[in-house]
Amino acid sequence: MAQGPAHVGPTQPPERGAALALLPIAATLSYYSLPLSLQEQPLVQFAPQILAYLALALWATHNHPVVTRLGLDTAGLRNGLRWGLLVGVVLGALNTLVILEIVPALGYDITFLKDTPHAHLPLAIMVPWFICGIALFVEVNFRGFLLGRLAVLASTLWAPGPARRLWPLALLVSALVFAFDPFMVNTFRHLHWIAVSDGLVWGAIWLRTRNLYSTIIAHAVEVIVLYLAVRAALE
């Protein structure tokens, strides 16, 4: 098993089971080798995320305190709120410009967004409740668990130095797995590429601060801004 990364204090035991994060990565890669008829099945699309939460649950039984390892210590809530709001508003504005102006100018359709599952939910449910719930679970999964465990694994491969502080390989892999999540790709089609930059930004924030509140709030605020702008534009 991999040893814990540099942020784990001396009073905490070495982390166990970091390799469990490789399971949802393998499931995501395997999805794209399946026949198209299977890729269209909702259960198959959700399989990598289901496997990720099962792996997270198993990992959590062997690593305490879980909230600290995920970056959910309540002491970080205030800073997480401040930086999350700032990053969320900036990314929301930038991605609104990309989706409403740049993507159509390149000849790509965005009207399919009116037919996504998110578009069919009432506004009062989507904002803020459903979006905040999605942000919470997605960030716990992709940043707190997946990226965090990849950082643990990566820390055993590199000698101490500046590169070790950001674990760039772990950051890139986690962002790509996030952007190529089967449900993400099937729901948002060509727009799923935007999730690569989002994953890199949110992941970099988590690696630098170990504060998952920052990424949860940034994710929720960005999606709220983006959802309201796109919904208004397509009505």
C-alpha cells in the first residue's frame, strides 16, 4: 500500500488502500471499449461512479479521520466559502462565454441542452438544491477521493521537490477521468471538454489547499451561474 502524502500529519497513520482509486479509472476506460449498444445503457454509464463510491466507502473504513483526508475539516469552511465563491463566479462567467458565444461560432450546436435531464427539472429544484447536491457528491468523489488517492500513489514515485507539491500527473488523470465520465459525455456531448479545464482548476485548488469546501462551493457557484445563463439564452 502507498504511504500517505506530505499533508498527512505525523499523528496520522499511513494511508491504506489508495490503489482503490484505480478501480473507477479502469471502469471508465473499459466503458469506451464496450459496444455502442451497451454504452447507451444508463446503468452502464453510471457504473464508474457507482464503483467509485463503493471504493470510497471501502477506503473510508480503513483510513481515519476520513474528513481530514478528504479535506472536509470544518475549520476550512470559511476560507472555502471565500475562495469558492470567487473561483465559481469567474469560471461561470468564462464558461458562459464559451458555451453561448464561442461554441456556436465554431459551428457546434448547443440547443440539445434543452433536452438534458437537468433542463427538465423545475428551476426551483435545480437552483440551488440539486446543483449543490451534485457538487458535493462529485467533489467528494473526483477531488477528495480520486485525486487525493492518486496524489498518495504519485508521492511514492517522485523524489521530494517542487513537482511533488502539485502531483501534476495525478491532477491531469483526475481531470480527464472527470471530463470523460460516461454520463458526462453522453449528456453534454462535445461540451464535456469544458470539464477538463474545470477539473484542472478545481483539482489544483484542492492539491494546494487540501480544502474540499473550496472546490465544492466553486463547483456549485459555477454551475448555478452557467445553468441560469444558458437556460435564459435558450428559452
